[in-house]
Amino acid sequence: MLHTALLLTILSTATTPTDSLPKADSLRSIRLTEIVVSASRVAESVLRSPVSIEILDARRIRLSAQPSYFDAIENLKGVQLLTSSLGFKVYNTRGFAATTNVRFVQLVDGRDNQAPHIGAPIGSALAPSDLDIQQVELVPGVASALYGMNALNGLVNILTRNPFDSQGLSIGQKTGINHVGDAAVPAKLFSETSIRYARRISDRFGFKVNLVYQSGYDWVAGNRDDLNPNGNASLNLFGADNPAYDPVNGYGNEAANRRTLTLGGKRYSIGRTGYYEADATDYGLRNLRGDVSLHYRFSPTVELAYTYQGATLNNAYQRTNRFRLDKYRLDQHSLTLTTPSIQVRAYRSSENTGDSYNIRSMAENIDRSFKTDNQWFSDFTSQFNKETQTGIAVPNALRNARAVADQGRPVPGTPAFNELIAKLRAINNWDIGAALQVQSWMYHVEGEVEPTRVLWKRFREQTGLTIQAGFDFRRYVVFPDGNYFINPTEPDQDLVYGKMGGFIQVTRTFFDTKLKVAGSLRLDKNSYFAPRLNPRLSMVYSPVDNHNIRVSYQNGYRFPSLFEGFTNINSGGVKRVGGLPIMSSGIYENAYLVTSINAFQTAITADVNTNGLTTSQAIQKNKGLLKKSPYTYLKPEQVNSFEIGYKGLFAGQRLFVDVDSYYMTYKNFIAQVNANLAKGSNPDSLAYYFSSANTQDRYRLWTNSQSKVFNYGASLGLRYSLTTNWSIGGNASFARLDRAENGDGLESAFNTSQWITNLNLSNGNLWNGLGFSVNYKYQSSFLWQSELATGNVPAINTLDGQISYRLPTPGVLVKVGGTNLFNKPYYTFIGGPAVAGFYYTNLVWEM
């Protein structure tokens, strides 16, 4: 709140001398001419868009203190950034963030560039080069009425430069350094080389080529906070004495790698030793991406374009677990026909995970490679008993028992350890290996028509109605690898999953165009679900020029992704199963909640350790704690959203104001529940089955929360042109989880800061081509909840800055800057890497 008040005070008290009023090329002309397409799928003024929309144009990208346009999205109003890697960043708006954000859509020139098997983008993998950006449009909140599946939290549409309009050769060289002052890693160099070449061969044919190569050393995920600090609380074993220690970024010591051992008449929770992430992975970053586009104009207004985009990735990545992407490949071929009233687009995306692997499974199976779990725990027990019989104190006996059980354990960095990593990364079974071997494809066709623009122009003039309609058809295809995916009905055939849908939108103006009313209705049908309707109604009232009030209501659905519906993974003794009936029939009906099983086992341990009961007596006493799982098969998510907002210009059109507020209701959150099945059918023995890890099967099931969740928020964005070149601005966003009716603890984690604010000051031409900008960001602390780790993310305070110089040589720009200038490491989520200072130079030459 303090930061927001400070921002408002600075902006409201700023004064500008009369002789330095902004000229025609400043904020006034920029804002009055900005056109967007993403809010309504038609070209319209940003001031009169029916929903909140943020713009990042070429000028703002150039002035940004961030090293790239993709990074600069972080500073837009209402945006939350999650950094899983230097090469993998995820954006979210309006709450319920996740490292694989299936509720947020990322488009490039209208094409969805998601990785097919997870239904979400792999950061900037298929994003365009910095040199090819026209502008970025971000729509926070629900957009599924026009864009369909997944657009529940928002979308970003990255628009590129057409070769007919932007010709020539552009070269960019970005050189950076990170890990400065890092005690664990010496300073590392980062390099990004970009090339764009576009040419108009004739009035009909043009083409462009882009190529980007990145190399560097990734941010390190090395959080050693204990996720299981009370694992042996009944024995007063905490901190370094806790034999069930589970560090955030240590793997092989999670719940699936622990057992309850009865030692000396007491029950101890013991975990295997595990490895830290840095031991089990390579942090080298080597990413290559590019695209080729061929454009043919049948006439000045009719254009056919073919585009190929491709990427090869080598960097860290995060989903439920942490992964190393290695030779990961994404490709997309697309064909787009554009006319004044019709647009048709078709594309195919393909994905091959190459030599990628699961870091957690790698660590687990390195441990098991030298000694099975049964042998390790047997050796631990034997040594502990020997130690205590000689009178050695329990904490020391536990440490000595671990040292003996770990004898022969592979040592990180040795040739034998590296050979083991090479072996395990090729085994496509996470119970004994770590390979991520997925091949998947996505086929998409869509069309859009605005008949009242040309064909029905007279009808539009007579009625005032603008009509727009569209359709889309999508199919996902995945090769059943036997570990990650199986085909439950036709084992030798590819798995196919898809949807189709369409929308119609009608717009009319009233009161001499002061009021614009638009209504849209979308119908989607998924392979395994009944049709769903998504309506949207919006109104924009402009009582006078440059002042616009907007109101909108939207309903949206999200169908389960391929991963959520069909996953079939054995991982560390836990089976993760998709939530469609064909994948998990019989499991849901007989499963018991792990939360109740944990409470049951904890109560048994407490009664044995502190109350003197036998194990059998404790089981009988506490068996009432066991709860059967109430969850069942997947249904689509649903959200209802109401938004009101305002955009306007003040102070001689030097001050731009954008404010919005929203209230949202979610039902049927798609989430995961941990539930186990007893290894036996005798109902009288259920309690005994669940008292031991050896007599139950562990599952993680995709299902729906039984909660109805309400959240609300608001945001304010301000930009003020002090002079032609001086500009000050900022934004503040507030988001809060209101309540959860029938809260069952399974509602998807909110995972969002209550406050995110940005304050920036810039001058693009301070003196003879010299410019600068600074940006201060504040993000309040918040609770992060995920399957990998749960905990509080501390508040973030960062300062970014850059100085740029446009050389007298035409088309040459030099930019020197840094993010997190004070080099204070921070986390954007629990389980992710520590992000410290990144300092860079960027040279761009346009010919």
C-alpha cells in the first residue's frame, strides 16, 4: 500500500513548465493512434477496447531497462513473472499462478505456440526475435469467449513485423554476465546473437528470416530449507538431527523415499540421503531458435503467408518436478490467408523432448543404483542398533548409521557418477531411470469472417451492427512411450485428443457512437465432454473524447489438457494418473486420502513413542482418522468474471490513466490429489495396510476441487509526459483470494502476491542520442503451494536500469544495463532458482 501511495503522490504532484510541453511525437500522439487486435479480434483503438489490455510497442521496448521484450512484459500492469530458468519464464495475471500455466495463452501473430503434450508454452522457446517485434498485446483475465480453451487467466499476443513494411538487415549482439559475487558459482558469461533479414522482392512477394542463438549458465536452484522439519518432532529431532530432512532443492529424500522404522522400540521417520539439484544436472544454457516467413500479396489487401518456427533447447525447466531439457525440439509450420473481412489460419506444432530428463528421478535412481531401498534401510537399521547398544547418543547413532548405509554411494563429479547420469537419462522408466521421452503433435485450423466489413457493408450502415464469426478445430496427437503416456484402448496406436468450437460476436454503437455494446457467444465441444457455452457482454461509454468507461461480463471454460487427462507416470513409487475414466477407472472408487493416511501414521508414531502403546494398539486407536477419497473423474473448469475499468487522457493529453477492477468465481479447479490404495482387499485389514508404506500403492490423481473459489483485484496504470522525451509512469496491481466455499484444501493454489508495483522514469534522448531508463519493482510476499514445495516467497524489491546511445552512424544503437542492479538474490516461487543480478550490453545494427 505504501508503494502505491508513493506512486500516486509523485505523479499527482509532477509539474511541467509551459515552455517544455510535449510535442506531437510524445504520449499524446502515441496513445491516440495505438491500435490493438487482441481484445476483440478486430482492429480497434486501445482507448475503446472493451476489456483491459496492455501494450508494449517498439518505443517502450527500446526504453525498457530489461534486456529483451519478453523480459519487459514483466513490468506491464498486473503481470506476475515466474522464473524457472534464465531461458524459461512464465507469465500470469489475476491469480492462481503455476510454473506450467495452462490457464494462460501465448500467441505469436495469432498462433498458439504451446508445447502440445502439456498445453502451455515453454517460455520464449517459440517466441520471435527482439529484432522482429512490432508490438506485444496482453489481455489479463478471461478471454475464452473469443479464444477458447485455456484462456482463463489471460493471453499475450506477440505481433511481428511484416517484410513488406520492414525491410533490411538487422543484427543484434547481447552480452551479459550473471552469478556475480555468487559464493557457489563463479561469474558466468551470457551471449545472444540475433539476425533478421527481410526483403520485398516485388509488389507481390516478400520474405523474412530470423535466427537467435543463446548461450550461458543458468540460475541455480539451491534452496536447502527443510520441507519436513517436524518429521521426527515426537522424538525432539530437529534441524541437522532430523533423519527425515527434505531440502527444497534436494531430491531422493521426499516422502516416497522415506520409511518409518521401529528402532529401539521407537518409531523413526528416515529418508534416504538424496542429492542436490546442482549435483544431478547441467546448468549450461544453449538455445537456438528461428523462423522463416514467405509472404505473397494477391492484391494490396489480400495476403497469404507461410511461416516456419523452430527451436532447440538446453536449459532447466519446471513442471511438478524440475527437469533438464536437452536437445528438446519444437517446430511449427503455419499458413495464413488474410483479406479485409476474412482470415484463415492453419498450423501444425510438433514436440520432441530429445535427451531431456527428470532431475528428481535422476537423483532417486542414482541412490538406488548402488543400493536398493530395502538394502539401504536394512543397513541403516543394523548400524543404528549397534551404535545405540554401545551407549552412543541417538543423534550421533543416526548420523553414523547413515554414513554406513551410504558407503559406496556415487560421488558427484566423478567419472563414475557422470557415466551413471548418462545411463539413467536413457532409461524411459522413472522407477529405474530418468528419461523424458515425449513426441507429440498439435494440428489447428481456424477461420474468422467479418461479413459486415465488405459484403454486408450496406447492412452495417443501415442497422449499425458489426458482425464477426469464427471457428476452430484442434487435434492433439501423442506417441505412447509407455512411461509418460499410454493408449489405454489401442496400445499400438497414437493417442488422439481434441476439440472444436466457434463464436459469433455482434457490436453496435449508440448515442452518436458514444456507447459501444458488444456481445459474443462461443460454443466448444471436447472429445470427452459435452458442449460448453462461453458468453461475453461488454460496453464502452465515451462521454467525451479521450475518456472511456468499460464494463464487461464473461464466462469461460477450460477443458483438461492432454497431460491432465492422459498422463501415466511411475515416479519414485508414486503413480500419476490422468483424470479421464479410460485412464483411471477403479482407482478413484477405492482410494484413501494421503493427508488422512499421514495423520493416521503420525498418530500411531506419537502413541508408540510417547504414550507407550504397541503398534497394534495404536493402529486400532487411530484407524478412524483414515478418510476415503471423495474425488472423482475430471470435469472442465469454469470461471465467471465481472470487470469494470476506465482509460483516459488528462493534463493536455500528457497524462494517461488506466484503471480496472474485477471479481471472479471459479468452479471445478483442475488439480491433483494424493490418494493411496491398499495392497489387499480385506476391509478389516485396511488400517494395517495403511500403517506401512510397504502395503499400499501411492497415486497422484488429476481431479477437480470441490470448492467454489472467489477472488478479486484492481490495478492502476499511469504515464505522464513531462516533456517531449521525459516520461514517468508506473502501475500497481492488487489481487486477493476472497474466500472458498466448501473449501476442501484442493482448490488450486492462489500463488499470487497481493501487491505488485512498478515505477519507471525514462528519457529516450537526454542529450545527442543518449537516453536512459530506470524501473523499480516491488512484489509483496505470498504463500506458494505446489506438489514440489510449499512455503512463503519473500517480498521482492529490485531496481533495473539502462543507458542507451544511438550512434551518429544510422541504425546503430548501443544499450548498457542491468536487472536486479543491487544483486540481491530472490525467488519467484518455492522450488525455483535464485535470481540475482544480470548485467548486459546490447548492440543493434539495422541496415
